[in-house]
Amino acid sequence: PQPAPSPIAPASAPAGASRREGGAPPRPPAPQVRDAAESSKRQRKRVAVLEELVHTEETYVDALSVICNVYLQPIRQADLITPSDTKAIFSCVEVLLPFHELLLKELRELQANRGSDKDFAVGETFIRLSDFMRNYPSFVNNYGNALETLKRTSSENKEFKRFLKKCSRTPEAKSLDVHSYLIMPVQRIMRYSMLLGEVLKYSDEGTKEYEDLEKAVAKLRDIADDVNESKRIAEQYKEVFEMQSKIRGLPSSLNLLQAHRRCIRAGEVEAILTIVEADDAASPRGSRKSGNTAWNGQREVKRVFLLSDILLICARRSDKASKFVYQHHVKLAEILGMRDASQMNNSSEVLGLMSSESSNNKGKEGVAIAVSHVLGESTGSGGANSGGGLSGGSPALILL
């Protein structure tokens, strides 16, 4: 008998062809392949952060160079302000510049000597150099004093003010004024721990670089903790400084730049009770008079700045010189019965003055601020008196 024919083996599918319907699913990549792909992805992210670290250090060194060479040195040579005022404005910036030039030099050398994978180690460099960054709290703590000195010297010395303007117009300064540069060291120190933390996240555990980065990040975070509170105060001080520059007609006795002062909130308000100056002989028609102040019940939009210890009430201007015109201010410490504003360190004491929905402010969420001594007489306990009259009882309210 003839042997049975052997079955014909099916032709194998060409490489890369999709599987047939009902066929076996493709095998997942082997663990070694997955690990290699993940490792390559992590390394690319690590290299990207390292590149950002070097690039931002270059930008920062350029900024420190502008502070020293475009502003500080020419100011000294021009002899327009006293050496003590110059020191108050620029603090230890001349010490920071050579250090960061050295740090940038080392980072560039490490970058230049990297392998084909474009990776390079930075942990040991930051362990060795990070202790120098403890100079930063000194600069940050002085930041408020620097802004105040700048404001005073520019106000007293018009030639110095013109000189600063001239410096800002140089190609190196890129039209940024000295205030814009002085805030940069305050911001930079916080960025190191963040960037190195990202490098650490994408580094391989168990390596010397990983251990060095752990130590460097810990040291930088300790420094950042020391600086953090000072930085917060410095930025709030800058906010008050910028706010003051927008207000025209502030009394000479009212210096907004104080170490304890910070801006809590600012916004437009509808003044339910409008202040009207009047003498003792007469008061505006339909208004109620109190001493030499009368009230007419008109509604007028004001700009109100709620600071940690005072409330500023301003009118809006349309010219370019200033955005607002000072009208009144209220000491919150007097309203709260405190001996002085230093007792108002906890912002909740200020925010405790806030109220939300009120039947007297057309349903808009807002803030109620007691201003009894501005009004000279108080309103009823229900809030602002929409009828324009004043009644005895609790202090009058301005509703934000």
C-alpha cells in the first residue's frame, strides 16, 4: 500500500505582518527589552533636565553680570549716591557673581566631556559648592531694604534716577530696570533644589551619582528652607513696592514700605457712603454732616488695597503717570483695638474681617472693612447704610 501523504505545513507569515483573525496574540516584549526601553527613556529625561540646569545657569550668570557691570560699577564711578546706600541696594551680589561663574565653568566642562549618551554627573560638584549658597539668606533678607533705598535715593536724587534709566537702556540690560534684576537671586536659589531633585528622580539608584545627588539635594533643601520665608517676605515687599508706584498723592507721612507689611487683597469696591468734604457752615444737599465730613449716599467705585495693617482707599485715574489717586487710609490695628500693627502677624486676623454674601452688596461676594474713624461717625449694625444717613451703633462698612 502507498504511504499516506504528509500534511502540507502552512506557509509562515512574513515578518511584521499583522496576525490573522483568531490567531495567537503577539508576544509581549521580554522583561530585558522593557527594562532597556524604560532606562533609555529615564536617561533622556535626565539629560533634558541637565541641559536646562546649564542653560538657566548661563542666563543667571548673565543677569548677575548686568547687575555688577551695568548698574553697580557705573553707579560707584558716577558717585551719585553714598557708599552705604550702594551697599544697601546691591548687598552681596559681587560675591555671588564669581561663585556662579565658577559653577557654570565646571558644569560646562562636565558637559563637554560627556559620553555618547550625552549624560554627565553633577552631584559631586553641587556637594562641594553648595555650602557657598548659604550667602543667599543675607541677600534675600536685605531685599526689602534694597527696594526701599532705591525708592528713597531715586526720589531725592533726580540725577541718580536718570542714571538708572540710562543703564536700563543699554544692550546688556535688555530694557530691564534694576528692580527686575535684583529679584533674580531671590528666585534662583529656590530653583536649584527643584532641578537637582528632577535629576535625582531620573538617576539610577545604587550609583555614586545617585548618592551624591541625594546629599546635594538634602543640603540645597536645607538652604532653601532657610531662604524660603525670607523669599516670601521679599516678594510680598516687592508687591507693596509695585503697588505704591501706581498710586499718586500718598501723604509724605505714609511710607508703605515697612518690613511687617504685606498685601492681602486688592480690588474694586462700590463705596456706598461717599466722603464729601464740607465746612461747619454747610453740607451738601441731601447729606448728613458729622464734624467737617458729610455723607451723600452716592455710589462710587473705588480701588481698595487691603494690607496687613492698613486699608488704602483710592480713586482710579486715566492718565499713564499713575493708575490711582490716594484718598484715605485706615489703620486696622486701631479698628481691632490693638496696641500696634506688629500684633497682626497672623493673616487670619486680617482675613477675619472678611464676609461673603451680603444683602447690601447686590449679592456679590466681598469683604467688609470697618472704617469708623475715617467716617467720623458709625452706621447701624446691618452694614452700609444705602440711604446715605448715619445711625449710631457699629462702625460703617465698605463692601468689596
